[in-house]
Amino acid sequence: MGLTDRIDAAVTTALTRAAPRGRSGAPEQLSHALHYACTPGGARIRPTILLSVAMACGDDRPAISDAAAAALELIHCASLVHDDLPCFDDAALRRGKPSVHRAFSEPLAVLTGDSLIILAFETLARAAVQDPVRAVELIEVLARQTGMPGGICAGQGWESEATIDLSAYHHSKTGALFVAATQMGALSAGQEPEPWFDLGALIGEAFQVADDLRDACETEAQMGKPAGQDAAHGRPNAVAELGLAGAVARLNDILSGAIASIPSCPGEAALAQMVRAQADRLIPVGAQA
């Protein structure tokens, strides 16, 4: 089974448990909204990185790795639902279709995001039958990279501060879940997570710069979500700071550093190839000219 199939199967299993369709006893609209928020999936880049690291490290407990990948993707999807709300980005589109609050209502969007966060940790808790120690460590890493003081919640919180610590803002808003991806991948395969921090942080930084480039260079139709949001909301971004050419150069430098940072492991070469493949997808066409 390929990585995409593994991820989709794991996410679907978790969603079916939390939002069983056609069964009485659960609110139908909220159940529908949970599936809507997660399917069809986007690039699934975070769980792909997680499983790629797990495979590079041996992937001796694939059930644990699959649960970790599903949990990480559920957290990411929850963050998108919340980010799109009127109190934050007020985005009408996500992945080329109406955002959850537009399709279902603001109250249901809040509940959808909350439910997906809870489901992520339930998914890891259920995986504890495979290996209790690994499951607890996975829960700890995911919680740390989701909440305060340095997770994605902190990233959103920086946007309400009068003065922004740009490095902390970028790390928490975008980098945190990539650090979670590499560290959880290693943990899933029974390896220490700390050596994998730099790879996740650098991939996250590259993704942030690439996202800044897409926001500046691509249209709403190309992105499947509103474009020009950094300028509209006055957010700090790489294009405003470095210019278009400078941002592209910065992205290439970061990606080179990411590949160089991969810890020694049995699947090191294959993992480097995966990072290169993801890098080729990062630079928007409009920024390559």
C-alpha cells in the first residue's frame, strides 16, 4: 500500500469511529462536517513526511505509524477549519470548495475543529495497545507542537500581539507541525525524536516561505483558497522582507539545509529523495520566472 493510501485509510478509520454516517445517536450535520473538513485531502504533506521518516527508521510498528499520521493530519485539518473562521482569516474557500463555516455555519465550524483535535488524541490513545510507551510519547510531541507556548495555537496567538517575534511566529504557525511530523515519524519506529528536530524545523521554514510566495504569486483559482492574504492582513512574510527573487533564493537555501540535516538512518537516501520531490512542488510557477 502506498503512502497516500495508508494515510487516507487511517484518516477514514478515525473519522468513521467519530462520525458514523447513517447511525442514530450522533448529530448528523456535525458528523457530515467532520468528513467534509478532511476529505478529499490536500497534499497530505505532513503525514507523508511522518510515514517517510518512520519507513526510513524501519517502520517496525506500522499500526502505530498509521495512527500517528492520522492524528497529525486531523490536527492540521482542525487548524484549517479554525483559521478560516471570520474571527481569523474569514476565508470563503479551502481546497477549492466552501470553507466549513460557509458550508455548515460558524458554530458547527468551531465544533468541527474542536472535535477533530479531540479525535486526534483519541486516535493515539487507541494505538497504545500496540506500544504504550510510544503512544504516550507521540501524544506528548503532538500536544507540544499543537498548543502553547510554541505550537500552532501560539502561532495564531502571535497575530494578536502588538509586536511580533518573527522567528517564533513562523516556527509556531507553520514549523511546529513539521517538527511534529519528523519527530513522530521517528518515535513511531522506536527512535529518539530529538535528532529529527532540525529536519522538521527546516522543512517548516521552507514551507512558510513557499506559502508566502504562493500567496503573492498565485491566484485564488490556483491556490483553492483566497490569495493576497498576507498583504490584506498586514502579516510579516518573506516576499515583503526579501523581494520575490530573494524569497526564492532563501527557499532553495533552506531546502539544501534540510536535506543535509537528515540524521543517519537505514532509509536516509530514500528520505532525501522524498524531501527533494516535495521541494520541486513548493516553488510556485509564477516565482520561477
